Amino acid sequence: MSNPFESSEFIADPSKLSLFIKDIAVKAEKKQVVKFYSQRFLKRKIKKISLSMQAQNYIPIYSYILNFKKHKLTNKAWENIETLVLKLEEVFEKISLNNISLSYWLNFNKNKPSEILTKDEQRINFLINFHKRRISAQDLKKTIGTFALNPFELSNPRLKEYSQSQIKILAQNAVDLKIPAKPTLREYINKHGKDRFSIYSAMREELKWLAMEITADLRINFLKIAKILIRRKIIEKQSDIFKFSFDEIKKFNK
């Protein structure tokens, strides 16, 4: 099993603050792998049957995605952060669980492309539509505003923070990409699509997007704390917050 994200998901040299997000992802993976694969009393054949049964049933994870609700944030930044961290742990565990089934279906995929339009492909389509002036920058920010080039790096600005010129550059880079017409995850399942590899691949992207949205909210709240630390003369500018670890910032709030 690989990490819950490919190596490209985390930048090689993350900010000190962002390290705790990577730690959460790694712990989530270990928890699921140990839970499923470390049952020594199970014989190898029984394990394979158990994995096959789990991989057939995508409904629990799909239901989690459909019913996911963002927590309402308060004006208390640290309380928000604590709530968001718990939610992020939960989503990372779902990603790790989904990866176990995805790795099973990967063995049968034979390098076929996914039959489902992924969340990332949808993002590209939105950028293309913006470039062609079918949607406004405001509409773009409403739909994919939590996107970041390094989504799990807290110091990285989100698209909703971009200027008009920055959005135009991002859209220009996407305009030549060709995204084939495919159903969304919900459309595919509603039409009784059966390719499990496509379903688990799409669910992985949906879960990653949820994690990215939570990370965007974490960034907002850490920047709020940064303003407090500036007033207390602990730091000089907001970006300095990313030089501290999660535990160090936690101590500042006691």
C-alpha cells in the first residue's frame, strides 16, 4: 500500500505548520492498513475473500460523500481549527479505506481510463469555461475557490484569493487540455454503472476535494490567529505563522 496520497500530493519541503497535515494522512493510512491486513489469525485466502467483499461494496463511502456536511465555523479561530482537524482525520481515514478497495480493482483495470468525470477534470472544465467567458471569476471562485496548486500546503493561497490576472493565467494553462465527455460520479451510479475501478477512483478524488476544502478553512483560521499574534508582537507578518508547528501555535493560544 502506498501513502493515502501519491508523493506529488505533498510538496517535498512543506512549511513547518503543514507538517501536521501530512502526519494525519500517514496515521490514517497506518490505522486502516493495520486494521485490515494485520489480522494474523486470518489465512491468506480468507483475507482475499474479505478484501473482495469490501471492494464490491462502495455504498458506505459513497454515502459518506453524499451526506458530508461542513461544520459551521464560529468567530473563535482555535475552536474552529480543533473541529476542522477532527474532520480532516475522518476524511483521511475514508481516503485510506477507499484506497484499499481501489488497489484491489487496480489489479483488474488493465490500464483502462476511468469511465467517470473526476473532480479534477471538473475543475479543468470550469477553468476552460472561464477562459471562454461562459462563467465569471466570481462563479469560478464559488465552485472551485478552495483549490490550490499545493492543496495540502497551508501557506499556499487558494483560488478564491487569486487576483483576476492570476485566474486568467491559470485558465490559460488549462485551455488546451481535452477532457472527454463523461458522467459525474452521481450520474454514473444513478445509471447503474458497474466499473468499480472508476467508482473508487472517482470517490478518491471526491474525498481529496473534501480534504482540500477543510484545509482551505484551516488556512483561513490560522491566518486569523496570525493577526492576533501580530498584535501581540510575536510575529511581524501573517505569513510568519507558517514557520511555527501546530503544537507551538497551540501553546500561543493557552
